[in-house]
Amino acid sequence: MRLFKKKGPPPRLSVTVVTQDQADALKGLLANVESFAHEIVVVDGGSKDATEAVARAHPLVRYVRRPWDGHFGKQKNASFEHATGDWILHLDTDERVGEKLRERLPELMAARHDFYRVPMYWLAQEEPLVYVDTPKHYPCEVPRLFRNEPGFRYEETGHPVHVTFPKAIRRRMKKIKGAHIFHYVLAWLSREELRAKVARYEAAEPGSGETNAAYYLYWERPHQLKACRERPA
């Protein structure tokens, strides 16, 4: 009689990303995840720069061209549909995985939970690494690591910018602590570029202006800047 269950191979992880005209940022993202990803799915909305060349040059990348239709949920879901791994880690091109999250990935994928919310550092600057601390910016747990199941998809009706998973799925999500995703948008864009981003999102999703401003125009509201407790992988 077999007393112990035979241990199978470790779960395969697909990193998925949607992008458009972000060749330099994509190159950095690929370098950040290539040590632990089994494949990297890049869905390109129609880049005019070197994004396609950067993606196709990487041996782990599965490149998919899908014309941008204005809905982030549909574009992200397309990246999930092309993923073949057992698990999916979804990232934006201006995000990086932290050292502690990289270390914990095997443990998280082997646990009984099937969907995780990961805390995010909204970086205000890179050197030294400093993040924005407000109730909105931190810990800002984002739903990014989940088992590759057909039901784990963003809603494709309603809000095209601030997309969400269905409520039944949100109830299943497990928050983790002490292991982060790094978000560089505030550090990389000028204040003028951030204001323009807020305006674009408001035009695409009327009524979202106040929420967008709270995140992207952080200097206009009470906040603290704090040192990060880990570094990008």
C-alpha cells in the first residue's frame, strides 16, 4: 500500500502582459521575470515602436497581436487565453516582481489557495527606492497571481479602464503580505505626463477622474514617502 502521494512536477508559471509602444519598459520586464517564468505571453495592441521585435527576440515569449479596442479587461483576458502554464502572474510593463515575491512563488503555487492579491509599491523614485504611503497607495493589494482556470477572467462589460473580476471570484482571493510588486509609473512619468494620463482615463471612463487623480497626482494630497523593505528581483 502506498503511504505517500508521489510528488509531481512543480507548477508551470505563465507571466502575461499587455502592452503597446512600450519597447524599453517591456525589455526590463522580460529581464525581471525570465529567471522564474516558464513562458511570457505578450499581447500587443498595435505597437509602432520596437515592441514586437523586443518580444519576438526573447526565447520565452509567446507574442500575440490583438488590436487595442479600448477595454483593458478584454485585452488582459486575451493574454490569459494564450497562457499554457498551470498558474498565471499578470503584470503591466511598468511593473516588476520583488525579490521576496520571486522567492515565495513556489510556496504560493503549492498552497491550497488558487488566487492571490499581492501588495504593491507605488514608487515615487528609484534611487533610493521610495514608495508613496497613503490609504489608497499602500498596501494596494492587486489580484495578479492565480491558477490558470477558464473562470478567472475580468468582466468585459461596464468599466473599460478600472476593470474588475466578478464578485464571486473576488471573494476567493487571498491577500499575501511581505512580498511585493513594484509599480514604476509615478517614478518614470513627469507630472505633466501623469496629468495627461488622468485626463485620458477620464475620457475613456467618465466619472473616474477623482479616483485617477488620487492615485496618479499623489503630491496634491496628504501623503508620506517611505523606504521600500525589499528590492526588485
